[in-house]
Amino acid sequence: MASQQGNDSGPGKRTAGAFDVRFIIGGLLAVYGLVLVIVAAVSDDGRSINLWAGVGMLAAALVFGAWARLRPIVIPEDFEADKKPAIH
């Protein structure tokens, strides 16, 4: 029996979309990375740790965004939003 690999989000499949936690984390990393790059650009103290940390955060944000886009979370067809999970 072969395991399902690849993109499961075909036509008619519902995905988490913008509420995927990977988009949220990637967005936060992008904002913080951009702030650090701007701080490094206007700073004249000669240290480049802000620049490298900002570039690293921007790269991580791109990885999270690509990951969420290429492998989206597919919501099962029988999922009901008002159904509460059982507590064990």
C-alpha cells in the first residue's frame, strides 16, 4: 500500500489557507526580519549582526511560505466546525 505523497489540494478540496500557522509564523518572521534589515541600514555602528539576523529571518519566512504553499493542510470533507472534540 503506497502512502500519499505530494500535494493533496486538488480541485474541490478545502485548505486552511491564510489560517495555516506556517503563514502566520512566516509573516511574523518577515516583519521582524525586515525591521532588523532596516535597523542595520540606518545604523552606523559598524556591526552587521542585525543585517545577518534580518536576512536569516527573511529566508526562514520564505521557507515557511513555500512550505505552506506547496504542502497545504487539507480539511477533511466530513469536518464540522461546530463539532467539539472529545476530551479523554
